[in-house]
Amino acid sequence: MISSKDIVINFAMKVLAETYAGRQRSGPSEEAQVACTEHLKDIKWFCKDEQRAVCHVCEFPHHQGHTLVRLEEPVQELKQQLRPDLTALQARRRRHQELEETYEAMVPHLKEQRVKTERRIRAEFEQLHRFLREEEEARVEALREEEELKRKRILLERKTLQEQIHSLSAIEADLQKDGLSFLSASTRSRTSARALLSGSDPQLLPGALLDEAKHLGNLAHRVWEKMGQRTTFSPVTLDPNTAARRLSLSDDWALVEYP
């Protein structure tokens, strides 16, 4: 009687039989896809006929008559074929790294640009504000000077009118007297009255009031024109971000200087 302990199992034949049975079940269309997943670390051969790696434990017997080579050979051939792609990928990676480093450096540079540009903007507007403040004060001062001049003219004219009114009132009073008082004052009063009446009638001073139109008419436009005379316009503005480092740009970026 033979016990199970006396049976010697031929594992190579077992693997071969199982592999063959698996191929039969999978069909011809899937034959090229069959690969050993159990001995991946031990696969060292490559079948050129089927263009795939071969497990020497499971599949080696099925490749009798095929051209089998060491796995390193097709690996080296494929590496040689892919070398241009690898070189291009490495160059692309270096380019990505360079750009990444550039972007990294741009972050603090952006802040420097913002601070410097903001300072320039505020300085430019401070000049504009100073000009506007000076222009405002000059125009307000001109308005006050005109008011003072016309006020003095009016006061002088009023003083002259008051003196004439006083004289006319005195003559009128003399002419309304009676008796000897009238006779003694009539000659003098008549002479004075005729002298006063020979002159023209008093008229309102021309331009006695402020010329508001002169001060306010097209004010913003006139100030704008005057501002334009103090500034320069350049049809060309150079970009400092794209200018070569050896070049020096003017403060308004309109001119370039070579060292």
C-alpha cells in the first residue's frame, strides 16, 4: 500500500501542466498577454518571437525553438531607442526647474517693484498736487487782489459822491432861505450850483463788481493746459522688464542709455 507520503510531486511538470491548461482556456487571442506574476523578480529571459519577457520557471518550456536572449539585451536596445526622448525629457525638466526657480525669485521681486512703483506714483501725484495747490492759491490770491482793488475804487468813488452830496445839500439849503440870508448866499450858491450842474451826471463805475467769468470760465481746462506745458509726453514707453541689464533707462522710461 502506498501512502501520500511516498508520492513525489514533480513541481516542474505541475507548473507546465497548469500553464498549458491556462493557455487552452484563455484562447489564442490572449496568448501574448499571459505572463507570470509569481516570479517577477526571477525573470531574466526575453522571447524575440513573442516580444515579451519569459519566466524560466513557468513558461520556458513553451518557447522551444524561439529566439530567447537575456533580458538585459532588449532592455539596452529599448533604452538606446528611447535615449533621444530621455534627453529631451531631461532638458524639459531642467527648463521647468529653471522656470520654477525664476518664479520663486519673482515673488520678492514683485514686492520690490510694487514698493518702488508706488513710491514713484505718489511722488508724481505729489508734484501734481503741489502744482494744483500752488495754482489754486495763485488764483484765489488774484481774486482777492481784484476784490481789494475794486473795493478801494468803490470807497474812493463813494467819498467823492458824499462830498458832492454835501455840497449839493448846502446849496439847496441856501437856495431855500428867505430874506437877507437868501440874498447874501444867492450869488455864491448860484455859482456853486452851476459849477456842480455843469458836470455830467454820476454813473456807476464800470466793472465795479468781480469778474467771476474771468476766474471761473473754463477753469479746469485752463489749469489742465498750464499743467500740460509743465509736463512732457513721450509716445514711446520702454519696458524695464524686457530691457537688457546693461542698458540704463531714464526715469520716465522714454530714453535708453548705453554704458
